[in-house]
Amino acid sequence: MHEYNLVEDLLGRVAEIARERGATSVHSVHVRLGELSGVEPTLFRMAYETFRERTLCANAELIIEPAAAIWHCPICNRIFNAGEILRCCNIPARLTSGDDLILQRVELDIP
Ligand SMILES: [Zn+2]
């Protein structure tokens, strides 16, 4: 499942950050989840609960912050409002952000 791979990647990156800073465990993990990322938040959380056991994240809370998609016109750079027709300067709008999963913040327990 897509979400399981993403969680494995995420836990790997968090572990790397924790090691670099000499943390003994992770307190919380904050991610931004774009609405067009194709990631189902419920599945993502389930995958996290499964994989975090016996990692530095075993007791870390997962905080998922949803991020709306943002579109812009590649010609005039206008940013579209929600619900607008995604077309400007006679061409289709381009996605600025909202199709990705971003690790935003990690709170570490550093002795
Ligand atoms: Zn335009």
C-alpha cells in the first residue's frame, strides 16, 4: 500500500534527524498533507501506528495538517481562489502546491 511506503520513508527521515541531534526518542511528528497528494489520512495514520513500534517514534504523536491545493497561472502568475475555473491567459492553471506530503516539524526528546 502507498501509505505504508510513505510512512516507512517518513520514519526513516525522522530517525535520521533524531540521530543527528542525539535524541533518545521523538515526542511528536508534524506533517502537511496536500489534498491532491493521493494519501488517505486514515490509512496513513494506521500505517504509522503499525510501523512506529520499536522505533524512536514509538511514543510520538502524529499530527497531520491538511493543506489545500494552490494553483497559479504559469503566464501571469495569478493565484486562483478556491472554486475558480482553473484557466487563465488561455491556458490551464498549474499546480503550485498541495500534491505532496511534507515533514514539517519533529519534536525530539534530547537528554
Ligand atoms: Zn494568467
